[in-house]
Amino acid sequence: MLFRSMTDVMERLTQCLEVLTSTLDFRDDFNNRRIMDLSVFEVVLIFKMLRLSATHGGQRTTSQLEALLQRTATTSVKLLFIVGLSSVQSLYDDLQYLASREAGIKSSENPTQAWVILMHIMHAARIPRVTFWDAVNLQLLENISIESDARVLEKIWYSGFTLLPLMEFNELGVLVTRSRYRATAENWVLPQKIAKRLFELYASDAEQPPNFNNYCRATFSRCHHLIQVWGWRRYGSIVGTFFDFFASHGFSHIGSEMMGTSPEFINDLDGALSSAIDSEDQCFHIFLKIVHSAIKQLREAGEAKEIRNLVTRLLPNHDLQYQEGPSKATSTTSLRNHRDLLSTLYWAAPPEVQHKINMMLGLVNQEISKKEAYSRNARRV
């Protein structure tokens, strides 16, 4: 067969890769590391072809290769999850010992190498709305909208956290500390989807068992950990999800959580604010610490506009007032939580975006509310 141009060569090679991809899609022996290796190798080939198409191929070929890369990468991720993450976790355990670290990662660690290859290729390809985490979420969150088994949710968390350390390997396979702080390492879709599912279950039946409260607290704590330890920055979506949930429930605590008092750091706003989670913190308290951590990081980065947007997003509706009555929305706890949120926003935000203090006084209807509640709110401001 004669080719008239390099474009013809590219088109023919693309057709061959499509045939190979279709063959892998119809294999029924997916629990096979050789098939996994072949799939990842094809991802590498497609990526190389995609780079060549920029100078030797037409727009049609480039579009075909981008679609093919997305399809093959998704298949590779599926195969890797079928093989399992136990070998990756075992590698982490081995690397706790100096001798293992000095010896380096063995060439037999195929799954670990495959994960890192996929991470870097999907990042380097820069295909709009097609990332490594998109392929991962497609597998992990496929049935999240109907899931109610905590063991399944824990497996999702386990998978997400197991993959995170691999983000710190560069394209040469060398560990680069603190590279976790790249925006590409973030995957807020996963915790947001889990949180939304938990909130849906809570909405369907607020009388959940005590373990449900514990699992909600674990979810809030893990999101706090992702910000504090893993340096995730694009937290607008998860913070908004948490805020919308509490706002829809009148800023009351979740389920059978103890009413308690304000978190300790709220009572020391003039001192050194600590965003560390305490054992006594309820879900709403952890939410406040997430908000504080987010604004603090934005201040350090000089993102005044982002702070303004976040503070505006989190300002509660102004029609929530404390009055006498049985409603949760007018309870002392709701007032306290509402006030603590405003306090956190006020003290954490820079002066140019601090909201007016009289908003806090407006939480209490002085004419018809209990004198004690009004005084408590006024003392805070």
C-alpha cells in the first residue's frame, strides 16, 4: 500500500489503533495483567500519535486520537481497578523501610507504574474535560446515586486516597515532594458525590442510627484533611455543598449529635486561630474549620476576589431569626451555629471583604425573642 502523504500514514495508524482498542473492549479475561499492560501500552502509543498529529495530521485525525485516548485510558483504569490496589498499598508499606527506598521500585511493580503513566499522559494530553480523575470517577462513582452501603463508600474513599501519593512521582518516576500541591492532583468530585449521597439519605430519614452521624463526621474530617495535608485548593464546590446542606436544615446539628457549645477556636477569635479538628467537634464545627482554612489559604495566595466570592456564597439567608418556638430553625443551637459561621467569615476574611457586624445582631428579633438569646448574640459581636 502506498501512502501519498504523512497525513495518510497518520490516518492509517489511527485506524489500526481503533481496531486494537475495540479488541480490548471485547475481551472477557480482564483480570489479566498482560491485558492491563497491553492497554496501558496502547495509551502511550495513542499519546505519541496525538503529539505527531499536531504537525503531521489533520484536525479530523487529532479529534479521533483524542477520543481514542479517552476511551483507552478509561479501559485501562477499569482494568487496573479489576487487578486491584493491593500491590500499590503493599509498595507503600515496603517503602516505610530505608532498605526498600534505597533499592527503588522494582520493574515488576506493573500496576503502580501503570497508574503513574496514566496520570502523566492524561495531564500532558490536555484534552478539555478529559482528565485522569474523570476516568477514575467513572469507575468509582458509577452507582453512587443509589448506594447506601457504608462498606462500598469506604472502598471508594480507600481507592481515592491510595492513588493520591502516586501524584508525587514525576514523568521520570522520581518522587518530587510537595508536588501534591498542583491543581491537577485535586478530585473534589469524589468527596462531593459521597457527601451529597449521605445528605440524600439523611433527607429521606433524619432518624438515622448513631453510626450514620459518625460516618458523616468522617466525611467532613477527610475533606478537612485533603485541604490541610494534601493542599487541595479548589474547594468552592465542596464548601458550597456543605453550606447548602446545613442551610436547608436551619443550621442545626446532624441527627443525634450533641448540641454542645461553639467550637473552641470560635471562643478565641482574638488569639491564634487553630483549624485542627478536636475530638469534640461536630460536623458543623468541622465545616467552620474548613471555611476558615479555605479563606486563610486564599489570603496567603492574595486571592482577594476569590475570598469575596466565597464569603458572599456563604452568607446565610437574612431571614433566619431566633424566636421562641419549637422549630429547629429558631432553636438556640441554630442561632449559635448561624452566629459562629458569621463570626468565622468576619474574622477570617480580610478587612476589605468583611461583612457588616449588624448582620449578626439581625439574627435575633429583640422585641419578641428571649432576652438571654439576644444578649448572647450581642456579646459575641
